[in-house]
Amino acid sequence: MSSSFGVCAGCRSKILNKDYLNCAFCKLRYDLNCANISEKGFNSMNAANKNKWKCPGCRAKQPKTDNSNTPLRGEERSGIEQNSPEITGAKDMSPQVDSNITLRKKLSKAISTDYDDNSDPSITLENIRTFIKEEFTLMKTALVRELEMSLQQMVRAEFQSIRGEISTLENSVRFLDENYETTKTALIKCQESLKQVQKDNMVLSNTVYELNTRLQAMEQHNRANNLEIQCVPEHKNENLISTIMQISKVVSANLKESDIHHCTRVAKLNREDKRQFCQCLTKQRSIVFKAS
């Protein structure tokens, strides 16, 4: 805990350090603030000056100047004249001069008035300090007021800029929100459409599979009455129906021309092949016909 050096007689606060002064007359203790002494001035004082230091109260009680030059009052002047043998003898020796001189009773009062009018108030260090302190207080107040106004203007300008930025940000957020909602709605519709397309694709796939199965069955059914005859010589202007009728007679098949629905040769694997019409039997195209 910090030690205390007593209580200041001016502000009644505890003195927590050794920076204080004791009055040489009233023996009261004052801190530097109440003693109107700066820390630099206190450090520059020697022990003798500190021991002779007077507090503001004791300095105010003392007369400003010596009163040895103060004129005497009328009563005191007359008493002195009566008690002074020199003045009495002078009066006795020159009665004519005394009778011709008119003594004014208000002489001392006039001299005192003239002295008071011509005397100037003494300028003390305390007055200078008070004046400087007041000037510093006024300057500090004006400076603080100017700083407050400047800060208010700066803060107001910054707030206006921030408000503008916030307004722009709100508009951007609102625009993004609207676009987000629009995009979200469009995405939901696209997802629904995609699901519907997937369902339709599944249905179409099943339909294609069924149709393919049915087509294969129908082709198999249509090919049930097809006959293929191989190794038949091929001619340029041949009549396949006539050829088939002749073959049926040879094999003793009871086949009529009306029973033949369609008759053709198998297509070439290579359409650019220019084979002769009379070639080996192993190279002849087969004849396919459909009978009823």
C-alpha cells in the first residue's frame, strides 16, 4: 500500500508523494496543484526557498507595500506639532508669519488621496499565474470545441458514406435475393421436367423393347413360309417364278403359281462385284421365295 504524507489544506486530498510544501507561517501542508507551483519549479527550489515558502492565504493577509511613506492624519500631525519643541519654538519666534499663513486642515487628506490615485496595483506572481491559467483554460475550451466540431463533421461525413455503402449493399443483396428466388424456381421446374423426361424415357424404352420383341416375332412369323433354293444358275433376264415352277415339277411338289407371293435372289454382299451370270454353282446367289 502507498504511504500517505498528510492531507492537503486546499483540496483536502491525501498527499501520496513527497511533492508538497509546508507554509512557513501557518504550517499547513499543500500539494503542488493547490500551491500553484509546477513540478519543474518545485524541483528547481532549494531547501531555503522551500522553508521560506508562504501559502496563498498567508500572502493575501500581508500588506502589499510598506506603510512608512503613508501621510499622517490631521490629529496625529497636530499632536506631533504640540509635542515637538522645535515646532513650538518656531511658532513663538515668527508670529507674523504664522498669522499670515492659512493652514488647511485637509492637507493630509489631499496628499493621501493623491498618493492613492497615482499608486498602481502591484503585479504579483500569483496574478500572472492566474491570468495564464485563465488564458490556458480559454484556449483549451476553444480547442476542445473546435476538435469536437471537426470530429462531428468527420463522423457525420463517414456516417453518410457508410449509409450510402449500406444502401448500395442492400440493393445488391435485394437484387441477388430476387435472382436467387427466380433461379431457384427455374431450377425446381427443371428438376420436375427432368423427372418427367426420365419417366417418359423409361416408358419409351419399355415401348421400344416391346415393339422390338413384337417385330422379331413378326419377322420370324413372316419367314416361316420362306424357302431358299441354292446353287441355281443365274442368268441376266431370268424368270425366277418360272424357274421355281420347273423345280417344283422336278421334285414332284404340288405348287401353283398363285401360291408364290414373292420371289427374289439374295442381295450381293458387294454391290460392285460384276460376276458373270454363268459361273460355278458354289458362287450363285440363292433364290428366296415365300409360299402361301
